Amino acid sequence: MTTYLYLVRHGETILNESKVYYGSTDCPLNSRGIIQAEELGKTFKNNFDVVISSPLSRAIDTAKLLSGLNTRDMVIDEGLKEINFGLWEGLHYKDISIKFENEWNEWINDWKNVAPPMGESFLNQYNRVSNSLNHIIERFKDKRVVIVSHQGCLRIIASILLKMEDRGFWSFTFDPGTYSLFEISDTNVTIRKINSKG
């Protein structure tokens, strides 16, 4: 038997355009993001067993548009939130490197362990996403599962599935409004699609 895991990055937001850090900031989809999510709906055509979403609105709205489901008919998983950048939320890296010069340098030198001021470390995010993924795979074994989440979370999921652990984080990029398909059997994980729109 096989579990089909569709990893969907939420549609584009206005903060994607501005290139600022906005992990935990709850911002809506922009007009392009709405279209991206609607197009995904045409691709999926309700061909799934369960939809699991991050609690942030950009993910929930993407999940609604691609599935046609209400929030109560989905699984909302707190573990699938993007990393919290703390006081860096809403700031461009150039501004962060000036305003928080010491903290920025510490983070650059040890990004896995050091958290932004009042934020979250990568390893904390890694552990919570890992816990969510393990629960999802166990609970929905042999199902067609759609996960709607964020760039950082999807990178972690892909790294874990391919047994690359945290060292695989920078090996993947997930584009807004696309999905990637991982086929999971008892003996193997196969990438069937990556950053697909159809």
C-alpha cells in the first residue's frame, strides 16, 4: 500500500513580493495567490482523502480554494506554521542586518540553533514539524493527503522523508501556489512531482 503526500505551498501574498521576513505574520493571499489556489483546485478535482493546513490564513485560504472544503472539514495543524522570526517579522534582511547587527551575525553564524530576538530557532521548528509529519503519516497511512503549509516547513518535510534530516533543508525550494507529490511505501519514498501546477 502507498501513501500519497501532496505538499502545497500557499499562494503568493503581498509580503512575498516585498521580500521581507514574515513567518508568523498572518497575511492574506494577494490576487495572484488566489488565482494560483483556484488553479490548483482544477488540478486536484477533489482527488484526495484529507486536507491538512497550517493555521495561518494564507495557508487556510489556499486549502479552501483548492479543495472546496470549509475549515471545519480540514485538519488544522499548529505544527505546520512557518518559523516565527520574532522582532524581525516584516523587515527586509538589509534592515535587519543594520538594526540588529549583533543578533543577525550570531544567527548567520549558527542559524540552526540561534533564534531571532523573541522568535524561534530552526531546530525548534524542525522538531515540531517532524512531530506533525510523523503523526500525519501514522494517522493517514495509505491515504491521499494534501498538506498546505510554508516554504520552511515543506523543506523540512522533504528533508525528513528523504532521510536527509536537517542538513537537507537548503536542498529544496517550493514555489508559491504549487504542489509536490511524494509517494511513500513501507520501503521507499519517491518524488513524483516537484513544484507542479498541473
